[in-house]
Amino acid sequence: MIKKFIRKILGVKDERNTTEPVILGPAEHGIDPKNVSSNAIRVTQTLQEAGFKAFVVGGAVRDLLLGVKPKDFDIATDATPEQVKKLFRRAFIIGRRFQIVHVMFGQDLLEVTTFRGNGSDNAPKDEHGRVLRDNSFGPQHEDAARRDFTINAMYYDPATQSVLDYHGGIEDIRAKLLRIIGMPEARYREDPVRMLRVVRFAAKLGFTIEPTTRAPIPVMAPLIDNVPAARVFDEMLKLLLSGHALACLKELRSAGLHHGLLPLLDVVLEQPIGMKFVTLALDSTDARVKAGKGVSPGFLFASLLWHQVLEKWTAYRAAGEAPIPALHLAADAVLETQTENLALQRRIATDMRDIWAMQPRFERRAGRAPYKLLEHPRFRAGYDFLLLRCASGELPAEVGEWWTEFYAAEGGDRERLVASANTREREGGANGGAPKKRRPRRGPRKSGGEGGAAAPAASGDSSE
């Protein structure tokens, strides 16, 4: 009794036989079969008819239990990757660290994995204990023990409509609790990305991280530095596109995981304008994700890193650099650092640079400058970014209002707006300052930049 009481205080679940699952019928789990993908049913049925076990597994089962229709369906089976491949016309074995079979039905992709065994003890590891390659197979109960969290370790059989639960996942779902399977330190050492995943799931699902699952994270966070940057970037993108991006970033910071990933959060989330900018950007992104609209990763990261660019841009100008070259230098410096930290793809970095480089041009509203900017292939992304800057208080609202009107206008109305901007510039400058001295017309007039603008802002996404 005393041991049981102590385990309860520490948040440790009572020991149970994890080699035998609790089997839940339709009345107990409440999954609506209509939410199960027809292709997932097709895959499990084909495997079962060939004499193999096959289940929908992981996040799909979790979402089904929460009454949410899953976006992706993963299948687990006792068939080997080669045996799975033979059963489907369009099936491809991928992966080195873990072999997975991709089964394609038109544009629909399903991942089929073979039950993993407890061979990780003998699997190749790096000096920090991270598993480098592991394709050992085993029985279903060992596969369940190999999964990360209890809520992701349940198996659903569409044929019998039953759920197999080896680690009390159904109880944790009902308690809205995130609990890692096994010893947290060992599981995080095997795969440090699990620390990012637990943060993402907690924010996305509104669950609490169980104390013993959370405790080692701040100490073990540096292990993420040993994970290939491309894999960390993929996880960060999932986090930012989860539909709960701001909650994820706050949880990331709270858990001490943002260092080396997005260390600017320490600065941005403590400054009013910066906080407002990031909040606006992520709220807009979350809204687009929930509405099923596309989101541009370039726009998203341009928003998150704008505060760093702005700070360096101001410093370069204070050192005597002209506004436009100063902005390019600032962008180069930030991208060089973050490309190393986050493995930003070249396409994404190019989009970010385009969005940033357009910002001074939005302050040039005289002559042909607005018309030329309107023709920029990334104009919409730059315009959305400008609106975020205005909404956060970094720029006067009038600038965004003018461009909104100009963007929607046609022909004569645009000419009227430009003429009005010319008049304003002659009388007092675009931002209401002292009248500018006229300069000889030897070429395009340079923008005065933003002066000492303060912080990031972010707009609705803007995926083009």
C-alpha cells in the first residue's frame, strides 16, 4: 500500500502486464467507423486476408478516440517490408534508420511499418545514445513498448472495430495526460526529437505533460543539437503548422527547448511590439491551418526572424550604411545563422529574403514605384507582411491602408492615390515628418527606410 501511495504521488502508473492488451469494443471506445479512411481499411484488409495481422496505429487512433477525423493513417503489421511490398501495386520501401513501406492510392499515401522488436539495445548508437539505425522486428507488445507516448501506442482493427491498448493510453486520453512509455531519460536519449514531439502534442491537444515525463527535458534539451538539422526542421515545421503554433512556441520556451532553435523568443516574447507581431503572425497562420488553407513556410519563418533582421538593420544604418544595403546585410547575417541552426531550405530562405527586401519599397509611393512593386512575383506575401507590421504598431496604419486601397483599385483610382501620395510627400513626407528637400532626378529616389522601427509583426499567411 505504501509503495502504491508513493507511486501515485510521483505520478507513476501502477505496474501492469504490458504483454497483454486491454481490448476495447465499439461501445467502450466510441470510434466512429465513418472517420476511418477507406484506403486504410483496404490496406489492413489486404494484409489480413494474406494471413498477417494489421492495425491502424498511432496518432490516427488517438485522433479517432478524440472524435477527430485524422489527416494521416499509419498501419502496423507483422508482415516484413518485403512481404508488404508484394501485396500492393504501388508500394515503395523507404528509410535507412527505420524501414517503412509507402503504399499509394492515387495521391493518398499510407505508411506501413512492421512491428518493432526490443532490439534497440544492440542497435548502432552515437556517443550520446541516439539510435542511428534499427530495423529489428518483433511481436506486437514489443512494438507498443517502442512507441513514444501511451496515447500513441494503441491499435485499431477496422474489421472487428476493436482497440488494443497495452499501456493505459485510453485512460491518459480521458485524463488529457501526456505520458512517455518507459524511462523518460532513456527514451529521450534514444531519440531527442521526442522532446519536441511532447511539446507539440501538449499544445495541440491541450494536454498536460505528466511530471516524470517533463522533468528531464530542460536538462536533456542540448541533445537536440546532435540530431540532423533537417529532421529538427521537419519537426519545427510540424509544430508551427499544427494549428496551435503560438501555444507550441510558448510551451517550447517554457520547457527550455528553444535555445539553438529559436533563441529570439526570449527577446521577442518579452517586448510588446515584438510579442504583438509574432502573435498576429501565428494567429493568422493558425486560422489558415484550421480553415484548411495553405501556409507558406517562407512567410512563417520571415515573421519569426524579422525581429533579428530589424535589430541588425537598425545597427547597420546607425553605423552609416545606406538603408537598402543595410537591410541586405542584416538578412544575410540572420539567414546564415538560422540556416545552420534550422537547415532552412534554399527555396524557403529565398522567399524570406524577398519578403524582407520588399519592405522599404512599400514606403515609396510616388511615381512608378508602386506599380513596379505590384508586379513583384512575391508581392502578396510582402504586402501581407506589411499589414502585420502596421497592425503591430511598427509602422503607421495609414501605410497599410494606402496599399490596401491601391492594391484593390484600378486605372484612374490608382493614379489618384499615387498623386495623393506625391502631394503628401511634398508637404510633409510619407510618415508625416518635416518636408523633404528635393533632389536632382538622377535615378529612383532612395527610401528613408523605417528609422528606428521596433519589432516583428506578422500577417495572415500568404501562400502563393
